[in-house]
Amino acid sequence: MAFNKSINQILLLLVLISSINLAQDWKCIIYGDTRNDKPEHKQVLESMKANTPDFKFIINVGDVVDHGDNDSEWADWYTTFTSVLDSTGQNSVPPMFMSTPGNHDATETTAGLVNWNKYLPGQVNQFGNDGKFFTFDYHNARFIILDSDKSSKTGEQYEMMMDAIQNNPLTWLFVITHRPIFAFGNYSYQDEIHELWGVPLYEHGCDIIFNGHDHFYLRTKKIELNGNLHPPIDLGKGTVQIVTANGGASLRDIYPEKDSNEYLIETYVKEYGYTELTVRDDTLRLRHIFRDGSVFEEVVYTPNPKTPTDINDDKVLSEYNLIQNYPNPFNNSTVIKFSLPEEKKVTIHIYNTLGQIIKNLVQDKIYTAGLHSVVWNGRNDSGDVATNGVYIYEMKAGNFSQSLKMILLK
């Protein structure tokens, strides 16, 4: 009997461990250049529904429609999308469907921007900037969506990007923008994007840049983005560039010899499909899946080392410190950092202005000495989205106690 009881306990433990591991997995889909209501796009959507039914959200790499200033094309796109996937989930956090602007989306025109706001209200309302460039965190990954066509590559968009990468405590960093840096098809090399965006992204540990514009699927090797037309391979901490623009628009030929950058390419294909990401802690499984459900390729990545965040002073790290959350105010999720001079059991609670605990963010968890960070997704212990307003977060570690204020503003 004792033996059977031990076996049952071991089996139960294995089940619990398995369930924990599964809970750490989450999936998203990145694809694009759908352009209009073509049957190929519907076939790609049907493949998503059949082969990646548990995705959390979809990000389009641009050119959602052929003429962004034409409302009827958006209506056709919406009808096709919802006929397969039921909804675009604009009230979800983050929205179930998001996109970076492509040149065909015409967000620089009045009519185009009206349609963009009308059909993608989730990213517009949640992230601001007319939803054309923004950043959001999901579990252990930071996503940065950039407008490579009409918004300034410096100015407000550049400042947002730099803030996001310089203060990134998360494991993964993904960027989505329409135009690829390098020329692998009909389009020219984007030196300005490479120099202004690519170089700092590489220097701050960006794992993958996803692009559209060229209507095929292509994955580069890990590259040292150094601003040069022919950058070196960096298999240790290089940034991968993936063109995943085979979601429905007419496919184009690939010219891997263009600009003598064929040495950068790991693989490519001219066929309709989408890219699936499965993230588990420090493991990323990337699959490219065709419209017929077959898997073109599957590759596993580990995260690049990220640039240390703003707290690295020896004196600060030798003391107990609760650090102001970033960003603040925030509209989706925010990062709370703290430092410990020794191993300690830590509790972090979030209170409303009435002094009521709404979220047990960390409960008696042991942390080693050093700098640590946790993410609050703006939800309470019941899983509901917290209302706009001021909140107080308090950290306790042994006899140390400190609290700070933060603002949730959607």
C-alpha cells in the first residue's frame, strides 16, 4: 500500500509539473501583406484556425488591404477574417488582431486613417499614436510595432523605441515593421532604417525583426546589425530578420543574390502561409506553416542577452530598493523592479486608493541578492482589467517595507 501511495504521489507530481510547463507556453501569429479579399488569404486564415487554434493574438506586418482609403476593401477584409476566426478581438488586451501600417494601408491620408481607426480601434484606443506605432508586453516578451512608411523614423516614434529597448527587463524582444532592411526581392536596401533602428535594436538584444512588403517568406541568419550593407554573421547575439509577407497578396520572386546579401539567408520559400511563435521561458519555437497545414520549417531559438537596465550601481544593489515602475503612466502592462542586498523572501501587493489589495503580485517568493523585475498586466486577482486611476504597490522583504504610486491610464 505504501509503495502504491508513493507511486501515485510521484505520478501526481509529474502531472502538476507538466501542467505548469504547459501553462508557461503561449502562442502568437505573425503574417501579412493580405492586401485584399483574395481566396489565398482565407485559406491562410483557415490554416491558422486548424493548426494554431490556441494563439493569443495575431500581428500583421502591414498592407492589410490594397487601398487603405477604400472602406469597402476594409469591409471585405473584415468579412473574410471574421468568417473564419469569428472576430478581430479589438476589445481584448492586447487586441486579438493588430497590424503595423504598410504603404498600401494609406494611413497618411485622411480617409485611410479614418478606416485604420474604424477597423483597428483596439490598438488605436489602447496604445495611442493612432495605433500606428506602439509597444506592449505579453508575459515574458516585449513587442515593438514601428511605422516604417509615413511616421518619422526619428522624433516621437524613435524616442518610444529607445525607451522600450533601454528599459526592457523581459526575456524576449520582437519588432514588427513593414519594410525589410535588406533587399531580397524587388525593393531596395533601407539604409536609414538599418542605421537608426537596426543598430540600437541589435545593441539592446533584439531577437527577431518581422517584416512584410516582399511577398514571400524568408528567414536570415543571426546578424550583427552595424549599419553596413554587408553586416557580419553573429550566431551568439545576432538579430534575425524574418519576412513573412505571404499571407494573401500575389507572391513575388526572391533574388537572394541581390546586393550580394545571399550569405545572410538561412531559408526562403515562395508559397502562402504564416509564422507561428511558441514561447516558453527561455525557449522560442518558430514554425512557418503553409495554407495546406504542412510545416515548411521549424527552428528553436534562445534569447539574446539584453542590455542591463537602468539600475546597476553597486551602492544601489547593496541596499533594499523598490524602484519606480516603467512605463508610468501605463495603459497595458508595467514593469516593477527591486533590488536586494541578500537572499530574501519578497511580497509585493498592489492596492487601490481605498487601501484594498487588488493584486497579490508576489507572495512570499524567495529571491537571490541583486536586481529583479516583475510585470503587472493591469488585472486584479480575479483576472478583470483594473479601472483607470492611481494604484499603490508595496514591497516587503524581511523588515524592509516600501511603497510607491503608479497610474493606470487607458
